[in-house]
Amino acid sequence: MSSSPSTRIDDPPETANGEVRAGQTEEALTFPASYAQERMWFFYRLDPQDTSYNIPLFLRLTGDLDTDALHAALNDLIARHETLRTTFSETDSGLEQLIAEQLVLTIPTVDFSALLPAQAPIIEYEPIRTRLLHEIGRPFDLEDGPLLRALLLRLTHADHCLFVCVHHIVFDGWSIAVFARELAQAYRARIGGAPPDWTPLEIQYGDYAEWQREQLDEQTLADGLAYWTQHLAGDLPALQLPTDHPPPRTRTFSGDRLDFTLCPELTAAIKRLGHNQSATLYMVLLTGFAALLRRCTGQDDILIGSPLANRDNPQIEPLIGMFINTLPLRIDTSGDPSFADLLPRVRDVSLGAFAHQHISLEHIVKEVAPQRDLTGNPLFRVIFGLLNFDHPDIELPGLTVSLLRAPDWGTRFDLELHMWEHRDELHGALVFATDLFGRDSIQALAARFIRLLEAIVTDPHQPLWRIDILDSEERRQLLECWNDTAAPIPAATLPALFETQVAATPDAVAVIFEGTRLTYAQLNTAANHLAHELISRGVGPEHLIALVLPRGVDGVVAILAVLKAGAAYLPLDPDYPPARLAFMLTDAHPVLILTTIPTLSCLPEDT
């Protein structure tokens, strides 16, 4: 970026604390919405009941919890970050953020202590799961707010769970770490009887949104869009992942999440590979994911959305807010490359995207895909992201804190892969649309990704198509089970099977054509009569009979009669050109031709 938000907030009449700010009224501050928030607003107006952008946070607090201190700490956090007090309004000048001067949030407590069975997994306990799904599934009102809510679950007198849900329009993945870290700081301070002694924030999210619009002048926008237009030129590929269910006519945006971990040895090997290839960890993992998608789809042109934290300024790092910008990365996997061949392509694409990340996804979509796809993103259906912050180890006085995964996980994409590093291991989460995939398929996909990475670090120069990503059971199923198509063939002939049916249902209708109906018994009698006539003329096995008959009951009788006589038949359409009929009759040499007087004239004269 050409400059930073500090050029915005350091100018009078504002102060670094935002005590005097442009647009301030007695009730609220007003700022333009950021481009990312405009994108969220578009989906909100499309469906105000949609909850796929609700972000849940679920903490288990084991020990002596001071609920008063927890309430105070949460509201300290709300007072510190204006974005948590924000609502939105459409005006003649565009979408605006309205920042309330004060917001006090209560944390309702639900007591499950008398109901929870001993040693029961929390998420699997149905009353708790049902309550959490209800909270996640409640839509936020972006115009009236508030855009976060909290709930405290009491399991025992010394065991609680804190559930927080925030709308994505004021929150992102980075914000989770900021929220958890500062909530812990505020709680520790409140336990000691004092408010938290935080270093004041230099700017707030509204300052960033205003600065973003000031920096993106017409020329900067045009230059950035020129890059993205070239990057996305031509027909955009639609990734055809094999799914368990056909795409529904209407997407529900329901999702689930599967977590996996790369062992320390594999994590270290991936880092060494990146160092040796002059590539970042992000580039190595993105290349591996692109290779996996190539193997799963057989497509050379892969389009992946990648969320970038967009926090390359120190003033932005401590803020809670929606800074993320998801960019379309188009990766060419053609030519049967090895990992070492594909990595430079991914590096070039990544660096180009980083250099032009100041162009919002909304601007890119308007430029290259103006017809919005109301079922999801019009550019990509698959996401890859590497969280470049560590999940914090939260420490609270007298408490053991663990981060739990909330049930359910909405998604607007077919598949998302999010990875992060914690201590000496890489962790991953595959978020998937349950409209399309079953959990078993995603479990298998995660295992294939790990096997692919293990093969890559062992030999990055082997062609990707040679890497065996199937386990032994999948290989057996593919080569043996699915190819085991042998089936018992009944010994009875077709005439015998037909006569069995005649005996079972002689009076049932067998053939209908226009106004003619034949029962099974009538059809059998007619076929037997003709078969006897054919046999009397010497027709039998190894003989071919030509049938030149119009569509109707006569054709069915003739086919059965020929088969009953033990011969084979050659059906010929009377409407074929005479030359075509003559060729087929000469080539086949039938011993007899069955036809009718009306169709006799269509046969060649020398027949």
C-alpha cells in the first residue's frame, strides 16, 4: 500500500484515541463501510435470515469462574473496539457504519448441571448441542444490532462454557485471536478489582474504512483492475469436484468441519522444502492443495479463493474487524508437472495477488463477473487460507481454558481448507457444504492431502500424477470391488422366460399399439403360429431372418417367432433408402425376409 492509516488519524481534529472524530454526534459516530463490509451487506440484503456468516467462538472454563468479572471483561472489550458497537445503514451516499457511543451486553446463563450426564462429551450432549445450534442459527439484524451475543453454559459449579457469536461483517479470523487474548487480559484485571490497563488503540475500524476509500483513487483502482482482468481473462474454470450428492437447486449453505493435524516431522519437512525452494509456507501448502484438486478433478485450470488478512500495518494488527480480502488465484497445473515445477507458478500467482491485494473482491467481481451468482461466489467455489497468527494459549486466574469447536459450520463455498501453525505442528480444517459432501468423503480427502504432502517432501521432482494418494482399502475398492462386475446369467432363453410370464399372467396386457392390444396368451399364440411356419420352411439355429416391418404389434410377434425358431433377426427400417436396404441385405445374406404387403414395395427389385 502506498501509505498507512496513520496519515488519516494523525491529522487534526482527531486524536489517536478517537476522542474527537469526524462525523461524531451525541449518539453515534458515522463512517463509510469498508469494501469488505459492502460485500457482506449485499448478501444480508439478499437474505436477511442467512446465518452462514455467523462466526462462533466456544470456550470451556474449568475452575472457579467469577461471572461478574467475565461480564465486565466482555463489556471492556466492547468499549475498546468500536466495531463491536457498530450497526449499518444505507444512505444516499452509500452504506454507512453507525457506531454507538455505548453498548452493554449481558451474558445469559443456562444451567445444565442437573441434566448433564457424568463424562458426557459436551458437544454430543443433545440439549447443549440443540441450544448452541439455536444460537448459531439466529440471524443478526445488521441495521439494529447488536452484532454479537454471548451465552454462558453452567455444567457444574466449577465447569462452564462461554459461547460467543459474532457476525462476519465486524469480525474475521484474526479477530478471534485478538478477542480471546484481550478478554483474558480484561478478566485478569477485573479479578484484581480494576479495569484493564490497555495501551490505547491508535485507530479504529472506521478510520481504516475511511482511509481505504481515500487511498483507492480512480487511477489506483484502474491499475489494479487491469491486473485482475488479465489474470482472469477468458472462460473462468468451474471446479468439478466429485460429490456425494447432486447440487441442489437451492443451496442451504449448511456445512460441517473436519479437523486434522500434520505431525511435527511432516511439518518440519514442509518448512525445509519451502526454504530450499525459496517459497513461503503459504506457497508450499497452496501448491499442495492445487495439486490435490488437480488429482481429484483432472482439470488443468484451477481457480481458488484465498483470504488474505490484509493487516500489513502495525496500527491495524490489534483491531477487531472485517479486514480480510479474499482474492481469486488462478493456477495453471497443465503439462503433468512435478511439485518443483508447479511451485514457481504458484509463487508468481501469489506474489501478483499480494501486490494487488488493495483491490477488493467486490471490485474484481464487478469487473470480471458482473452477473452475480446468488448461490455463492461467482468466481470460485473452493477456498484455501493459511492463518498467519497463532491460536492463543488463553490463561485465566484459577481457570483451565480450552477452545472447543462449536457444532455446525455454515459455508457459502463447496470446500474450504484452512491451515494454521500451533507450536511445532500444522493444523488443518476442511469446511464443506453438506449439500454436496458426506463426512466420510472429506475424511478421505484429508488423508489424501496428507499422503500427497508426505510424497512431495520425499521427492518434490516426481510427477504429481505418479503419487499414490489412495490408501490400501481405497485401492482395493477401486481395482477389485468396483470392477467386479461379474453377475450370474440365467440359463433360460428369452422365449423360455417369456413363456414363464405367459403361464403366470396369461390375461395381462403384453403389447399395446394404437388401437391394438394383445395379452400375453394372445401374443404367445401368434408367435408360436409364425414360428411353426418358419420352422416348416427350414429356419433354425445359425440362420438370419431379416425383418422389414413397420412399427407395431407385427414386429413384436415376428421377433418372438424368430427366437422361438432358434434363429437370429436383423431389423430393417422400411423407411431406409432403397440403396441402403439393398446393401444391408446383400451384406447380411438372410435366409428369409419377413415383411408385409404394404412394405413390400420398399424392398429392392432383385430381392
